[in-house]
Amino acid sequence: MEAQAGNDFYDSKGVFESYMQHRAWEENPVEVIEKPLILDLLNDKLKGAVLDVGCGYGDLAKELVRRGVSRYTGIDASRKMIALAKSQLSDPRTEFIQADITQWQYAPTAYDQVLARLVFHYIADLAALLDKLRDCLAKEGKLICSVEHPLLTSSMEIYRPVGKKGPWLVDQYFELGPRTQEWMGGKVVKYHRSIEEYWRLFTEAGFRIESLQEGYPQFKFFKMREEYERRKRIPLFLIIKAVKDINKSV
């Protein structure tokens, strides 16, 4: 089985179904760690337009509409993800588009906030994409994103097809670039970057980082203490909030 690029991976045989089963698990780390932190970084009352790149099945769209966005646009390369998103939410303020986020034509200064949840580690040329996202943001617009933590993307060799992971073997941390991971019944290419590298890419693209978090678990979101304690062993996410730096020429 050959490894696939991220924009093809979720439509491959069996992967979408495995992923949706994973997301349905009540202690799924996206639900109990990543999503609460992303929501905390968003204002309770949102104004303006939000672009959600790599939106998946649009699991945040309904919440963003409830918070008052004037327009929500979700983009994802997966045909299956976009079809599910459209079936779950029909609102005149929302639009879901199937497109490669690295090739889509971004309208200049069209959005007040951009979300990019767990997508940047699939992107080979992240610098080019960050340039596009900066340009599509309005003055002092915000980019809120999450990626797989660099400790995870440097410890992909230990794979368990069933059961929970035990130890994580971190290796070649400073060797940046593509790595192949067996995941959800398939093989996918992800791009390992250090925390320092993410910082460099964001700042050189004309962003000022306001917040950087590593996804410390909060017990109030867990049902099982055993799972909560296990999730304190290693960070799963790196979460960044950045603002378009109007004082920096790029």
C-alpha cells in the first residue's frame, strides 16, 4: 500500500469510515482536548466572515453560526467530508466547498478570521499557504490553527492497529520534512516540523503569534480519569493564534 497525500487520504477505501468511528468515541482527543481550546480562542460573539480551511465535516460550523458570524465558508479536499458537512447543516450563512486548499483562489482581505484545524501537517509548502491565508485576512485578522504536536510527528514509527499506544519513541526531531504514517487503515504522508520551525514560518509570512498552547488536558472534559491521566503523558496538539501583522511588509 502506497502512502497518500493528505488531500486524497480521507476518500480512500475504509479510511473515512474508520475516521468517523474514531471521532464518535466520547474520549476522542479532538473532542476533549483540541476543540475546547479552539473554542476558547474564539470570541463568544463573533462578527464578520470566517474561513475554515480543511474543515472536514464542518463540526464547528453550527457553533460559529450560533456565535454570530455573518458568513462561514468551509473548504476541504475530501468529497466525503464535504458531502457530510452539507447534509448536516443548511444555513444561508454557510457554504461548503470541495477544493484543494493549496490551489483555491483566496479573495484578498475577505475574511476576519481563518481556522485551520489539524491540516497544516499535511501541507508540503506551508510557507506558500500561509502567504495566501495572510492575504485573504482583513486588517488585523486572526488565524487560529492546530497541528499534530511535533513530538507526535517525530514518533510515527510505533503503530498499533488495535488498542492504545504505550510508549512514544521520539527520533530525528530536527530532521524536518515528510514522514509516512500508518493510520486509520491507510498510509498517509505528514510533514514534521519543530515548534521553532512553525514559529519561523508564521513570523516570516507576516503573522504575529499571540498565543501558543500544547493542549494541556482539562479533566472537566473527560469522563474517565484513566484516559485523562494517559493524555497527560505526551502533548498531542500544538495550537496557535496569530494576527496579521500590518506593520510588517512581506
